[in-house]
Amino acid sequence: MKSIRARLLAGLLALVALTAIGAGVITYERMLDETSGLFDYQLRQMALSLRDQATIGPGLILPSHPYGSDFVIQIWSPLGALSYASRPGLPVINRAILGYADMRLAGERWRVYSLETADGVIQVAQPWRVREELASEAALRVLAPLLLLLTTMAAAVIWIVARGLAPLRRLASEVERRDAHSLAPIGAGGFPAEAAPLVEELNSLLARLADAFGKQRAFVADAAHELRSPLTALSLQLQLLDRAPDEAARAQARAKLGAAVERAIHLATQLLTLARHEPEGAAVQLRTVELESVVREAIAETNALAAARGIELALETAGVLHVRGDADALRILVRNLVDNAVRYAPAGGKVEVRLRTCAAGSGTALPGAARSVELSVADNGPGIPASERERAFDRFFRRPGSAEGGTGLGLAIVKAIAERHGARVSLEDAHPSGLRVTVLFPSLSS
Amino acid sequence: MRVLVVEDDRMIAEAVRTALEQDGYTVEWIRDGASAAAALGASSFDIVLLDLGLPRRSGLEVLREARRRGIATPVIIITARDDVQSRVAGLDAGADDYLVKPFDLDELAARMRSVLRRGTGRADSALEHAGIRIDPATHEVLRNGEPVTLSAREYAVLEALMLRPGAILSRAQLEDRLYGWGGEIESNAVEVYVHALRRKLGAEVIRTVRGVGYCLPKR
């Protein structure tokens, strides 16, 4: 049954009904018992009074009785001949079982009392029907007020159940009042103890929702703001293209416009990537990923940019390494790291990508993991001073004087993807100068 | 006209510079707030285009400090912040106008002219003096109603002089207007332009004040 109220009412009302029926049956049986006792006594008294009458004949005086017409008297001679019957035509009660007996005569149940006398046998009989009717009437008279009481009880039960379940309805209406703009916690004061765990969990959920909505709003606001500059550059370059006085100017404007478009696309792509890999973003399919091939793919994608700036890209690996994660996301992570390194390294500089395993207790491994896989990317650029390292992961954070074309989202994306994979990101100085970014993954024991 | 562009985004700054130079302005580009404050203190500009989201010091701070120091150069704020509070704050900090990104180059040019006009207390954008009329918007030059053709640099010298009729501008000041910093200047370039102007407009238009500079004599 799907409804608490229906279940409660069905159970309680069934109980009330059963009580009523039980009371009825018991009362009736008791009434029958008592009336039977009374009537049996009646029968015997009648037989005795008949015996005590001096003569037996037509002048027989039958005791007057309200139920007189239901009594049947038969008197037998010692030889077994019917010498008197109060109602001729009635079935003959032949068997002389002395005392009380129940007999079936002409389809009806009769109670018969037989008394042996010096002159024969006197039998007085009464149909059971009479007793049963009397017992029924008496039982009903007793039960009527009880039934009324039980009906009232049933109504009370319905009302009490409704009142008992009212807090649930109130809770439902409280939750209904919440929407994206008002996620205030539900006051636990007015609710019964049983609803407290539910209210508590609901409030916790509302808090998480409010947090997620807040983050989403902040993200959208930040993104809209950040997009203005690239889009402005785009708009301005287009206007310059229109104004270009000669072919040379037009060619230059066209080239700049192309670069501005690239930049806008890059920012939009980074924003989407970040949104997708945030904790509230789409679910990540975790599979076994071979990290070295992912790193090689990412490096291949960044090659053109590195070559353009004359930067040497070196990869140091330790063979086949497996982690649990999403290959595409990991490739994006490595790409952002290498991209950053290439942008910040001075022209003609060097970027080192290193992949290796760390044993537990080596001081660099993840706590709680037997082994870790370490990916690190180092450049010989200006580095990030220790005081700014925590903020470096903030969205849109760019150091003053930082490299061209950056969106400020690279490290934020790296951190988001790393966290989805249970990995940890850290920044430190590279030697002799520059920045080293290290990502520690829990290793799949292979 | 010398313009100081303070903007940390390279692409935007380059585009604005190209457009302004096409209109005959001389452009200096500064990328951060601290350098902007120094530049404003060190030399004079006719107008400043100021971005607010600058590294090292915010645009508003730079503006407030400049005003405190008595630098009255007209300033137009160009920024991505478009909410009312930011506009009010910018204008109250001492800006003469407030433009939101993305913006139209023509609108920028018109607002610049409007601000410059106000700076000299003129209602009409065109400058007139002694029968010569120039229109800063179109760089048209009319002498007694007849159009005159001037090169961009010649126009720049004429405009500089016509902005303050009667005031003497030194050769160094005129050179600054023409070239900004780091430009290659021939030592007598200004004289050459003044000579060309006299040829096209009449010898009495520009007076030489020996050892001081040039001016447009007041009638």
C-alpha cells in the first residue's frame, strides 16, 4: 500500500471493526447461554407442575405463558402410547431421553425436557428458534451503544491520523516554497522528532544547492566579463578592416582580425572545458588510461606553438603507467600544463615533461596510496613567487606582465580535472629558475 | 593631438592606436597603472583613454591621484564594467566621459572630439581663426571658404596652434605633438611644416617669436 495514511486507517479501522464483531459474537453467545438456562428451568417447572396435577385429562390447566403457544406438551402412558398432545398434528417426540435433550423434529431444532412419573412420561418441548431470537434481541440491545461508541472511535481515529500526518504536508509546502532564488534552510522548530532527520538532510541539500547556484552565477558573471576584452578586440579589428584605406592596411587588419578570432575561440573553449570539468559538471567516465600515450598526444598538439617560439620540448618517461580516469580530460590537463609552460618560457627556452612513479613514504607520494604516478612540467620562465601560488589556481588570475594570449584559466582547468581524478596539483620552483607544476595521481596497481 | 592610451590588452590597444593614428592623432601606449601615473606626471597629453582593469594600480586610483595633483587633462574611461555604480564612480573620480567595451571606433572618435571641445570651452567642434576654419572631425581646412589641402603633419601643427590662438608653442612642444616619444625627427621638421603652412595659407597666419616658438597672432 502506497500511503501511510491509508495503511494506518485500514489497520486501525479493521481493529475497530474486529472489536465490534468480537464483542457482538461474545455478547450473543452469552445471551443465548442465559436465556437457554432460563427456558430450561421453565421447561422443567412446567413438567413438574403437570406431574403434580391430580388428574390428567382434558381439564388440564396449562400454565399461562407469554410464549405459551410455542410450548409443546406430550404425555405418554407407561406402555408408550400418546395419551395427550397439546398441539395435535405436531411431530411426535417419541424417544424418551429423560432430562434435557436437543432433537431435530420436522426440520427444526427443539429443546425437550422429559420427566418420568408414576403414570408415564411427561415431555415439554420448545423450539431453539425462540431462544435464539430472544438472545439476538438482548445482544443487540447491549451492543447498540457500543456500536455507537465504536463509530465515534472510528471517526476519531481518522481525525487523529490526519493530524498526525499534518507535519508531512507542512514540510511538503515548505519545500515547495523554495526555488532558485530562496534556498533558506527550513526551520526545524515546528516539526516532530520523527521528521527531524528528514528536515536536517533537506537543509543540507538546500545548502549544497545554494552553493552550487552561487558558484554557477559567479562563473557566468566572470565569464561574461572576461569575454568582453577578446570580443572588443574582435569588433575593433573588424571596424579597422572596414576603414582600411589601402590594400596593405587591409591585409594587416585581416591578419589581426584572424588573430583576434583565434583568441576569442580559445577563451570560449577554455570556458567550456572548465565548466565541463568542474565538480558540478558532467559525470566523468573512469577507465584505465595509459598515461604515457596521453602525454605524447598532448605534446604533439602543442608542438607547433613550441616550434614557433623556438622552445625545446623534452619528455622523460618511465614506461607504461596506468591511472584510472578519462583519457580526453587527461589530455586536456596535460595540454594546458604544456601550453602554459611554452607560453611562459622565454624564446629559445626549454620545457621538460616528466612522468614517473613514486613509492609510498618517499615524501612526494600521495598519502594513503601505495604508489603514485607523478606528472611534472617545468619551464625556465619567470616562475611564480610562493606568495601568489595559491591564487594562481583562481579563475582568470593572470600575473601582471604575464604572457600574451593567456586566458587565466589554464591552472583552474588543471586543478578541476586533477580533483576529479583524485590527484593533487602543486607548484614549486624549477631549477635553476622557472616553474614546475606537479600532478600526483593514485596509481593503479597493475 | 597627443593621446595617452592606458590599456593592458594588447589587441585592443593596437587596434585603437591604428584607428587614432589614421585620424591623425599621436598615440602613446602604456600597459599598467603605475607606469600610467608616471607618464601623466612626466609629460602633457591632450587626452587620455583610460582602462580601469589595470595591473599594478587600478585605473580609478591613477585618475584620482592625477586629479589631486591638478592634472586637468581630459580623460575618457574605456572599460568592460558597465554597471551603474562603476559609471558613477568613474565619473566622480574625475573622468570626462565613460565608454563601455565593446565600443564603436566612430563613437570613440566623436566622444574624444566632444571632450576636447569642452576642454577649450567651445560649443562648435570646428576651429576658426583669421578666416581659416578647420574641422577636427574631417580634417577639412577652409581658407575664406576655399578648401585647402594639407598633409597630416601640416594639419597637426595648424590644429595645435589654432586650439590656443595667441598662445606661443615652442618648437619642442610642436615636435612632441607630432611624434611622441622615440620618434625619428629631423631637427628642422617643424620649420618645414610652418613654411608649408605659410605658403598655403598666407605668410601672416603664423608668427615666429624668435627664441620662443610659434603662435597664431590674435587680431
